[in-house]
Amino acid sequence: MSLVYDLGFLGGGQLARMSIMAAQRMGLTCISLDPGENTPASQIAPAMRGSLDDPEAVAHLFNAAARVTLENEFIPAQTIKQALIIAGRDESCLTPGILTLATIQDKYLQREAYHRHGAPSPLAVPLEGDYSEAITKIGFPMVLKARFGGYDGKGTRYARTPVEFQTHRGLIDQGNWMAEQFVPFSRELAVMVYRSKTETGTFPTMETVQVNHVCDQVFPAGIDASAAAIAAVEAVQGYGLFGVELFETTTGNFLINEIAPRPHNTGHYTLDWGGVSQFEQHVRLAMGFPCALPTGADTCIVNILGIDDLKSDVLQRDGLVQTQFVKEEWISSDTDGIRHPREEPAPGLNRGGDPVQESTNLHNATVPDPIEQGGVEVQSSDYDWLSQETLEAAATKALLKARQELFASHPQAHLHWYGKTESRPGRKMGHINVSGPDCRNKAITARNSFIESWQESLR
Ligand SMILES: Nc1ncnc2c1ncn2[C@@H]1O[C@H](COP(=O)(O)OP(=O)(O)O)[C@@H](O)[C@H]1O
Ligand SMILES: [Mg+2]
């Protein structure tokens, strides 16, 4: 066994990417495991491609890295247990622990843990049998939640009435759902908690605003919910970094909604607040280093969600991967997923007879106006013959222009872009942080201008 890397990540999304950036700054070497190709993490550090449900694949990561952590809580605890056995390693190399992970990845076990520990949290009942027990105990309105795998509201539904409950039967009949008391909260809060065997602490309490169940804005709450958040982490016997989501009730009480055993969207402000970032703290905890004391300036986060169904061209250039978006319908792909011109143009020319743009000169390439080209009418449109270089240029221009305009008009905006290869409405593509007075309004204005210019450049 040769543990070549200091730190391995189960999952290669944006949370792994930003944690790896923090680790690299500290001189650590990192690797990630993810089923996807060209993941946000793989663009900046070595990566293995493999299923996170496959103990053999997970064992490869344990064989490669001295310490291992995760960036999502969906890897089955059982898979990790088997992987440790295959790799001949013990659990001490993993943060968070397996028991904590197993509790958190089942939202019902989470609720049970909070109640056992006396940490206030809404009542929940598993949806089993004819559901009468859940309906009697919870009543209406109720919230239906998938016990496993939910994120960004994908496993959350409201049932205000028995009739509405019936409309969700197709989903809940599939099994592993629970019914939960609806909380008429006055606002939602989030606290990042860090806990090692010797240190426990919190980052400042933030207020969060969800739109369609997806986190949209995060800003200082002006209140301290750290005691409730720490109680939640203790309830799941958690060690490591945790994002704790809470409800503040109209009577000023805190109820625990849920916990994530990793960096969390609501902690992204720490990248620009002037103190230690949640990612560095996560790396310190996973490596067994002492924690840093988190203090910094008031900072607001706004998320940038996908604006359209966009696919990215993944460009490999000089060993670097860049991702750039084009409208999916602009791409004519064959079954192998690779774009092919309908007929091969003469060497050096595209199908329009124009010289193919040098890839080093993408920013100056002429991009035909899609409208003039007959709109974005799918495969039959003229886009079939566009050279790869031209398509890449179109996409490069789109995001470069949006960035240029953002930085020109909002110099205080810090843009963080995750490098995802596909954009979908509602998918987190990046975020903007703004610090200082009036940071919330400034961040929202900056985000609006970024989205507008991104949208415009795709028209
Ligand atoms: N019991 C509840 N009462 C009222 N709203 C809820 C409740 N549970 C969840 N929500 C709303 O749905 C959002 C998503 O639910 P959550 O349990 O956090 O799932 P996810 O894992 O998708 O983030 C929450 O941020 C909150 O706005
Ligand atoms: Mg949540």
C-alpha cells in the first residue's frame, strides 16, 4: 500500500474542489473519487473515476490517501465499511466517522438522534403501512421527506391537506419517506460547527433564504444559534466540520432542520471574509491539525444557478481542462457523444469555407449570430456545420463577457465558479461573495447583472 496523497475526497463536486484549493495552499496533495468525468475537483487535482456505491472503487481511494473525507453524505456507510476492510485500513483515517454518517444519511435517524439527545427538532414519523400512524401523529399541514438522498429540496414535498397527501402517493409508495411537522418558521438559519476531540466551535450564525427549496442568499443573521447547532452535532456524535440548518420560530426558538457532515453552501462566505475559510477548517479537521479560530467581516453569499440547459465543451489544452457552455441544441452529436460535422470540410476550413480559428485566438473569433443563422432550431440548423472552434468561441465569449461586466460594474464582487460541465435551471454553478456594509443588496445586484449578461450573450 502506498499512500501517495495526503488527503482523499469521496466525491468530486464543488465542495471537494474548494476544499482541495484550501489544502493545496497548505502544501497538501489531494485526490478525489467520483463517477463523473471532468468533475469540478478533477480539473484542479488528480482524480479517480469510479462509483461511490462500489466498495472496490472506494477502497482504491483509501489505498491512495493517508486521510479521507467526503463532500457529500450520500455514500452508503455500509460501502465505506466494506471499502475499509478491502483496503485493510481502520476508520481512524476517515472524517466524519461511519456511525455519524449512517445517522445523517437517513433523515429519520437524524430526527431520532436529536430527540434522544433533547435537541429541539420537528417531530417526524416514517411513512409505512397504510400511513395512518404518520397522518394521526403529524396531522396537516405536513412535510413529506425522502429519508435518503434528498438535497436542494429534491426530496421535499408539502401536503397541506389529505387531498394533497394523496397526490404524492406515487412518490411515497416507492418507500423510505417520512412525514414531518410543518414549521411556520420566521426565518431559516445556518451555522457551521467544527468539532474535534479537543476543540469545538462555530462560525457566525447566518440567515438563509431558499427559493424553490434551493439556497439563494446567505447573510449574517445578527443572532447566535451556536448552542443549538453544537447540540445537533453532539446528538449525531459528530467530529469534523458540519453545516447545521435551523428554523427560527415566531416565538424566537431554534429547531434543528438538518445537518450536513461537510462544508456547506451557507459557509461559502468564509472564502472572502478575511478569516479562516470553512474549507481550510475542514481540511485541518480531516488531517488532524489544530483548528483556526473563525473570525472575519460580515459577508453575504448569493448563489448563481444554471440559466438554461447548457452543455459544456470540455477542452483539454496543455493538460488543463476548461469547461465552456453552449446551448445543448447547438450541438449535433452522434451516438458516441462527440460532435461530427455532417461533411468533412477542407483542412483548415470550416463548413462555411472560413478558416478555422486558431484555438489560441478564441476570444477574437467571429461568432455567427444564432438568430441570423435561423435561430437555435436544433439539429437541422446551420449550427451543424459550425466548427468546434467556433462553438467554443461562442461559449467562451458568453462567460467571459459576463465576468468582465460583473467585475467592471461590481468591483467588490468575488466570483467563485465551480467548473461544472452541464448547466441546468436550479443547479448551483457558482456563487458571489460581497463583504462590508450593505453586502446583501450589493451581492444581489452583482448577481443580477452577471445572469443578465450571461443570458444575453447566449441569445
Ligand atoms: N418541517 C418543515 N417545515 C417547513 N418547511 C420545511 C420543513 N422542512 C423543510 N422545509 C423547507 O424545505 C427546504 C428543504 O428541506 P430540507 O429538509 O432542508 O431538505 P434538503 O436536504 O433538500 O435541503 C428547507 O430549507 C425549508 O425551506
Ligand atoms: Mg436543507
